[in-house]
Amino acid sequence: MSLYSKRGVSAQKEEVHEAVKNLDAGIFPKAFCKIYPDYLCGDENYINVMHADGAGTKSILAYLYWKETGDASVWKGIAQDAVVMNLDDLLCAGIFDNIIFNSTIDRNKNVITGEVLEQLINGTQKFFDLMKTFGINIHYVGGETADVGDVVRTIAVNGTMTARWPKSKIISNEKIKPGNVIVGLASFGKSIYENNYNSGIGSNGLTSARHDLLSKYYAENYKESFDNSLSDDVVYIGKNKIADIKQILSPTRTYAPLIKKLLENNFEKIYGLIHCSGGGQTKCLKYIPENVRVIKDNLFDPPPIFKMIQEASKANDREMYQVFNMGCRMEIYTDENFAETIIKEAASFNIDAQIIGRVEASDKKELVIQIKNKELIFS
């Protein structure tokens, strides 16, 4: 059993998928978000989307950093994480404007102060103000802030996004076909709308990364920061203090300004969009058609944060690429002759992009990742 499983988490969410398998898959089953008819207005030319996600256990890292340093501004990054994990999922369905956001914050009032709530709420609005300068309008309509100390040890930061969108402008992933290439967008670096270098970590895999990198000091001094029923040999088994690895708190990068520009000008040339979030580089398996093989043979060299995590955890390559984005958090499926346009547009935002792979015909759905003269095969 992997360390990830021993810590009570699953990169593939098998039990979740089993629980929801009988629910309506929506009108575009392969779309990245569940899409329904326009229940709000009853217009057959429009669709409705309501999507929920959050910052996950990255909030625990912020909590530890805040407790150690007294710097409450770290929570602004968690606010961005919760928003971007929703926003970039909607981007994959082709939706980039006139979005409603509702936040859900559950906290233990005994350890999470009002100062933290203020940073989260103001940080959310600040991010929306930034996106508005790129023509991406997200309306913050409030939400629920609950004091539930009997349920939550520290804090859970989540949100819901809702949109009404033209049905003809949805990216459903149904057009992904053999012959397509895949342009990957880097999760690391410093885009024109980021103030600091981004490590690329995103908001997935942080349960294992936290325990593998941070020292036993945190198990001894912050028992509220982990599940106390876990075996001691999987809890905070690293060598670092939180201030030494602050790059693990890099706010999740959004690709909204770039994707908006691509969709507005070249919607018909984008056949599929995959957000490499939970499930890492294997996320595409859930959304590609049944009769294709995806080959990723030119992924970015993983940035330092992932090399640090792998060295600390001793995880093999298969587990790393199943859990983490490994430096590439967005995939665009398109024709080879349009790939260079995407790469140039990405460069205008100072985002690295390259062709990371291709789509082939296959008698079964399959993913092949080629790294270090090694093939990792998933189906």
C-alpha cells in the first residue's frame, strides 16, 4: 500500500466515482464539468453549470506557516487556490466569463481567528479584481462561514461556481481524435499576472507532500493539523520546517486569461481541455473518448518542488505522475498546425507551453507516459 493510501486519501477517488456512478452524467458526459440544460431560463440554446471544489489540505500548510511566522497574508493564497480549482475546471468546459462564486468556509473557531477569515474573503475579492482586468468577470455573492469545531480541526476552504453559457460554445472533449497533438501549459514560473515565482504545486497531493517534507516537530506541536489515528510512521516524516519550503504554498496558477483569449479567437480549433488536478497526469483518462491512446512523451522536466517531494517520499514515478501535475497542469487538444499559435499566445503571458504528446487510434482507452527511457502505462 502506498503512503498516499496509508494516509487515508486516494488520487483516483475510486470510492467517490463508485458512489456517483448512477447519477445523471449531464448532456455532455465527457465534458470536464457536469453540464445540464438551461434550468434557470429554459433556453435550449444555453446550458447551466454548478461546480464545487476547494483548496483541500493545502490549508493545513497555510495554518502551520501562519502559526510559525504570524504572517496572516499566506491565507490570501488559499483563497486563490479555492477559486482557481473551480475556475480552471470551468475553463475546461469552455466557460470563462460572467461566473457566480459562492464560498464555503468551515472553521474551528478556537484555532482560526477572524483575521484569517478577513484574509480569505478579501483575498478572494482581490483575485476577482485581478481577473476583471483581463475581462474575466466573476461575481462574489457571499457564502457560508460556519463554526464547526466538532467536525473540523482547523479550517476547510471551498467554493461553488455557477454559470449560464451558450450550448454551442462548450468544450465537450468529444472532438478529441487520433492525429491531435496535446499542448501542455506549465504550472511553474512567473506569469505576467503573478507577483512571485510559482513552484507549480497547485492544490493536489498536499496530504502526502506535507507529511513527507515536514518534520516530526509538527506532529508533536500541532496535533490539530493531522488525523491522530494515523500510524506514526506516516505522519510528518520529513526533515523540513515550513518556512524552509514556502514554495509548497505557491498559489494555484489560473490559465483563465490565456484560455479566454484562445477560446474567443479560435474556439473551433480547440477539441479538448483537461485540468491535471486530482489524478495528476492520468486525469485525462476520465475524459478522452473510448477509442484512443494518449501518448505523453515530451512532458516538462518536473520543477524542483516535485523532485524534492519524490526524494523525500521515495515514491516511484508511477505514483508521482498519478498524484501530482509534475509541472504541467493544463492540456489543450488541437491540430498540430495550431499548436504553435497556442505556444506563442502562452508566451505573451509568460507561461511556458510545448507539445507534450499526441493522440492515436486504439482498440482500448489508454495513456502512455514516457519519461527517463521508461514507459508508464495506465488504462
